[in-house]
Amino acid sequence: MTRSVLTHNVPYYAQYESAELIPALIAGTSSAADDPRWRDSGAESREEYAFWAPRTCGVACLRMIRHAETEAPPSRGGHLVLAVGADEEGLLIHNPSGLPGVSAQSAEVSWARLAAFYAGRGVLLG
């Protein structure tokens, strides 16, 4: 069977200034306050950055949208990801809190896996 692919050229932006720290942040072995590039976020202090960075998945997705041609971000619960492609097997997503090289940029999510998490809400642009 031939795989039909729909992909949009969308840049990836993480919700943390140092995307390479995301595995440690998810594991709980590091804090956003430890991010050496926290100042790049515009926060006035490490504490302000540590408060807001875990809550900026939507802002990171909007940043990706702003720099893209066309895209459609689905959301579930309190987390937002950006769909940048689709085919018969599933979606390609940019996940602002995904693991670099694993589940962050252009991560494949099968339709079955998506069904387990998708809340039936989203934003369609285009």
C-alpha cells in the first residue's frame, strides 16, 4: 500500500528555552529555574520563568503557527500540540514539551494513539 503524506513546513519551537533540558524536566531531575537560557524568554527572574515555562505549550504552538504557511493544532486537556502533517497511519506533530529527537519535532502519532488522548477540540487554520 502506498502511504499518502500531508506535511506542512512548520518550524519547531519548544516551550523551554533550552529544549535539551526537557528530558530532565519531565523526569523531575531538573527545574525550569535551572535553564541557563531563561533570560531569552523575557522573564524578569528565574522564578518567573520557572512558573511560566511549564504553562507555555500554547504559546509555543502559536509561535510555530505564526511562522508556518498552514497548520492545524489539536489539543487535549491543558496541553496543546501542533499538527504539521497527516497520512493514513496518523499525524506528525510538533510537541513543545516533547523529548528532543523522540517526541518533539515531527513526531509520529498513530490515529489509535491519538484517539486515546485527543479531547475532540482543536483549531483549524488555513
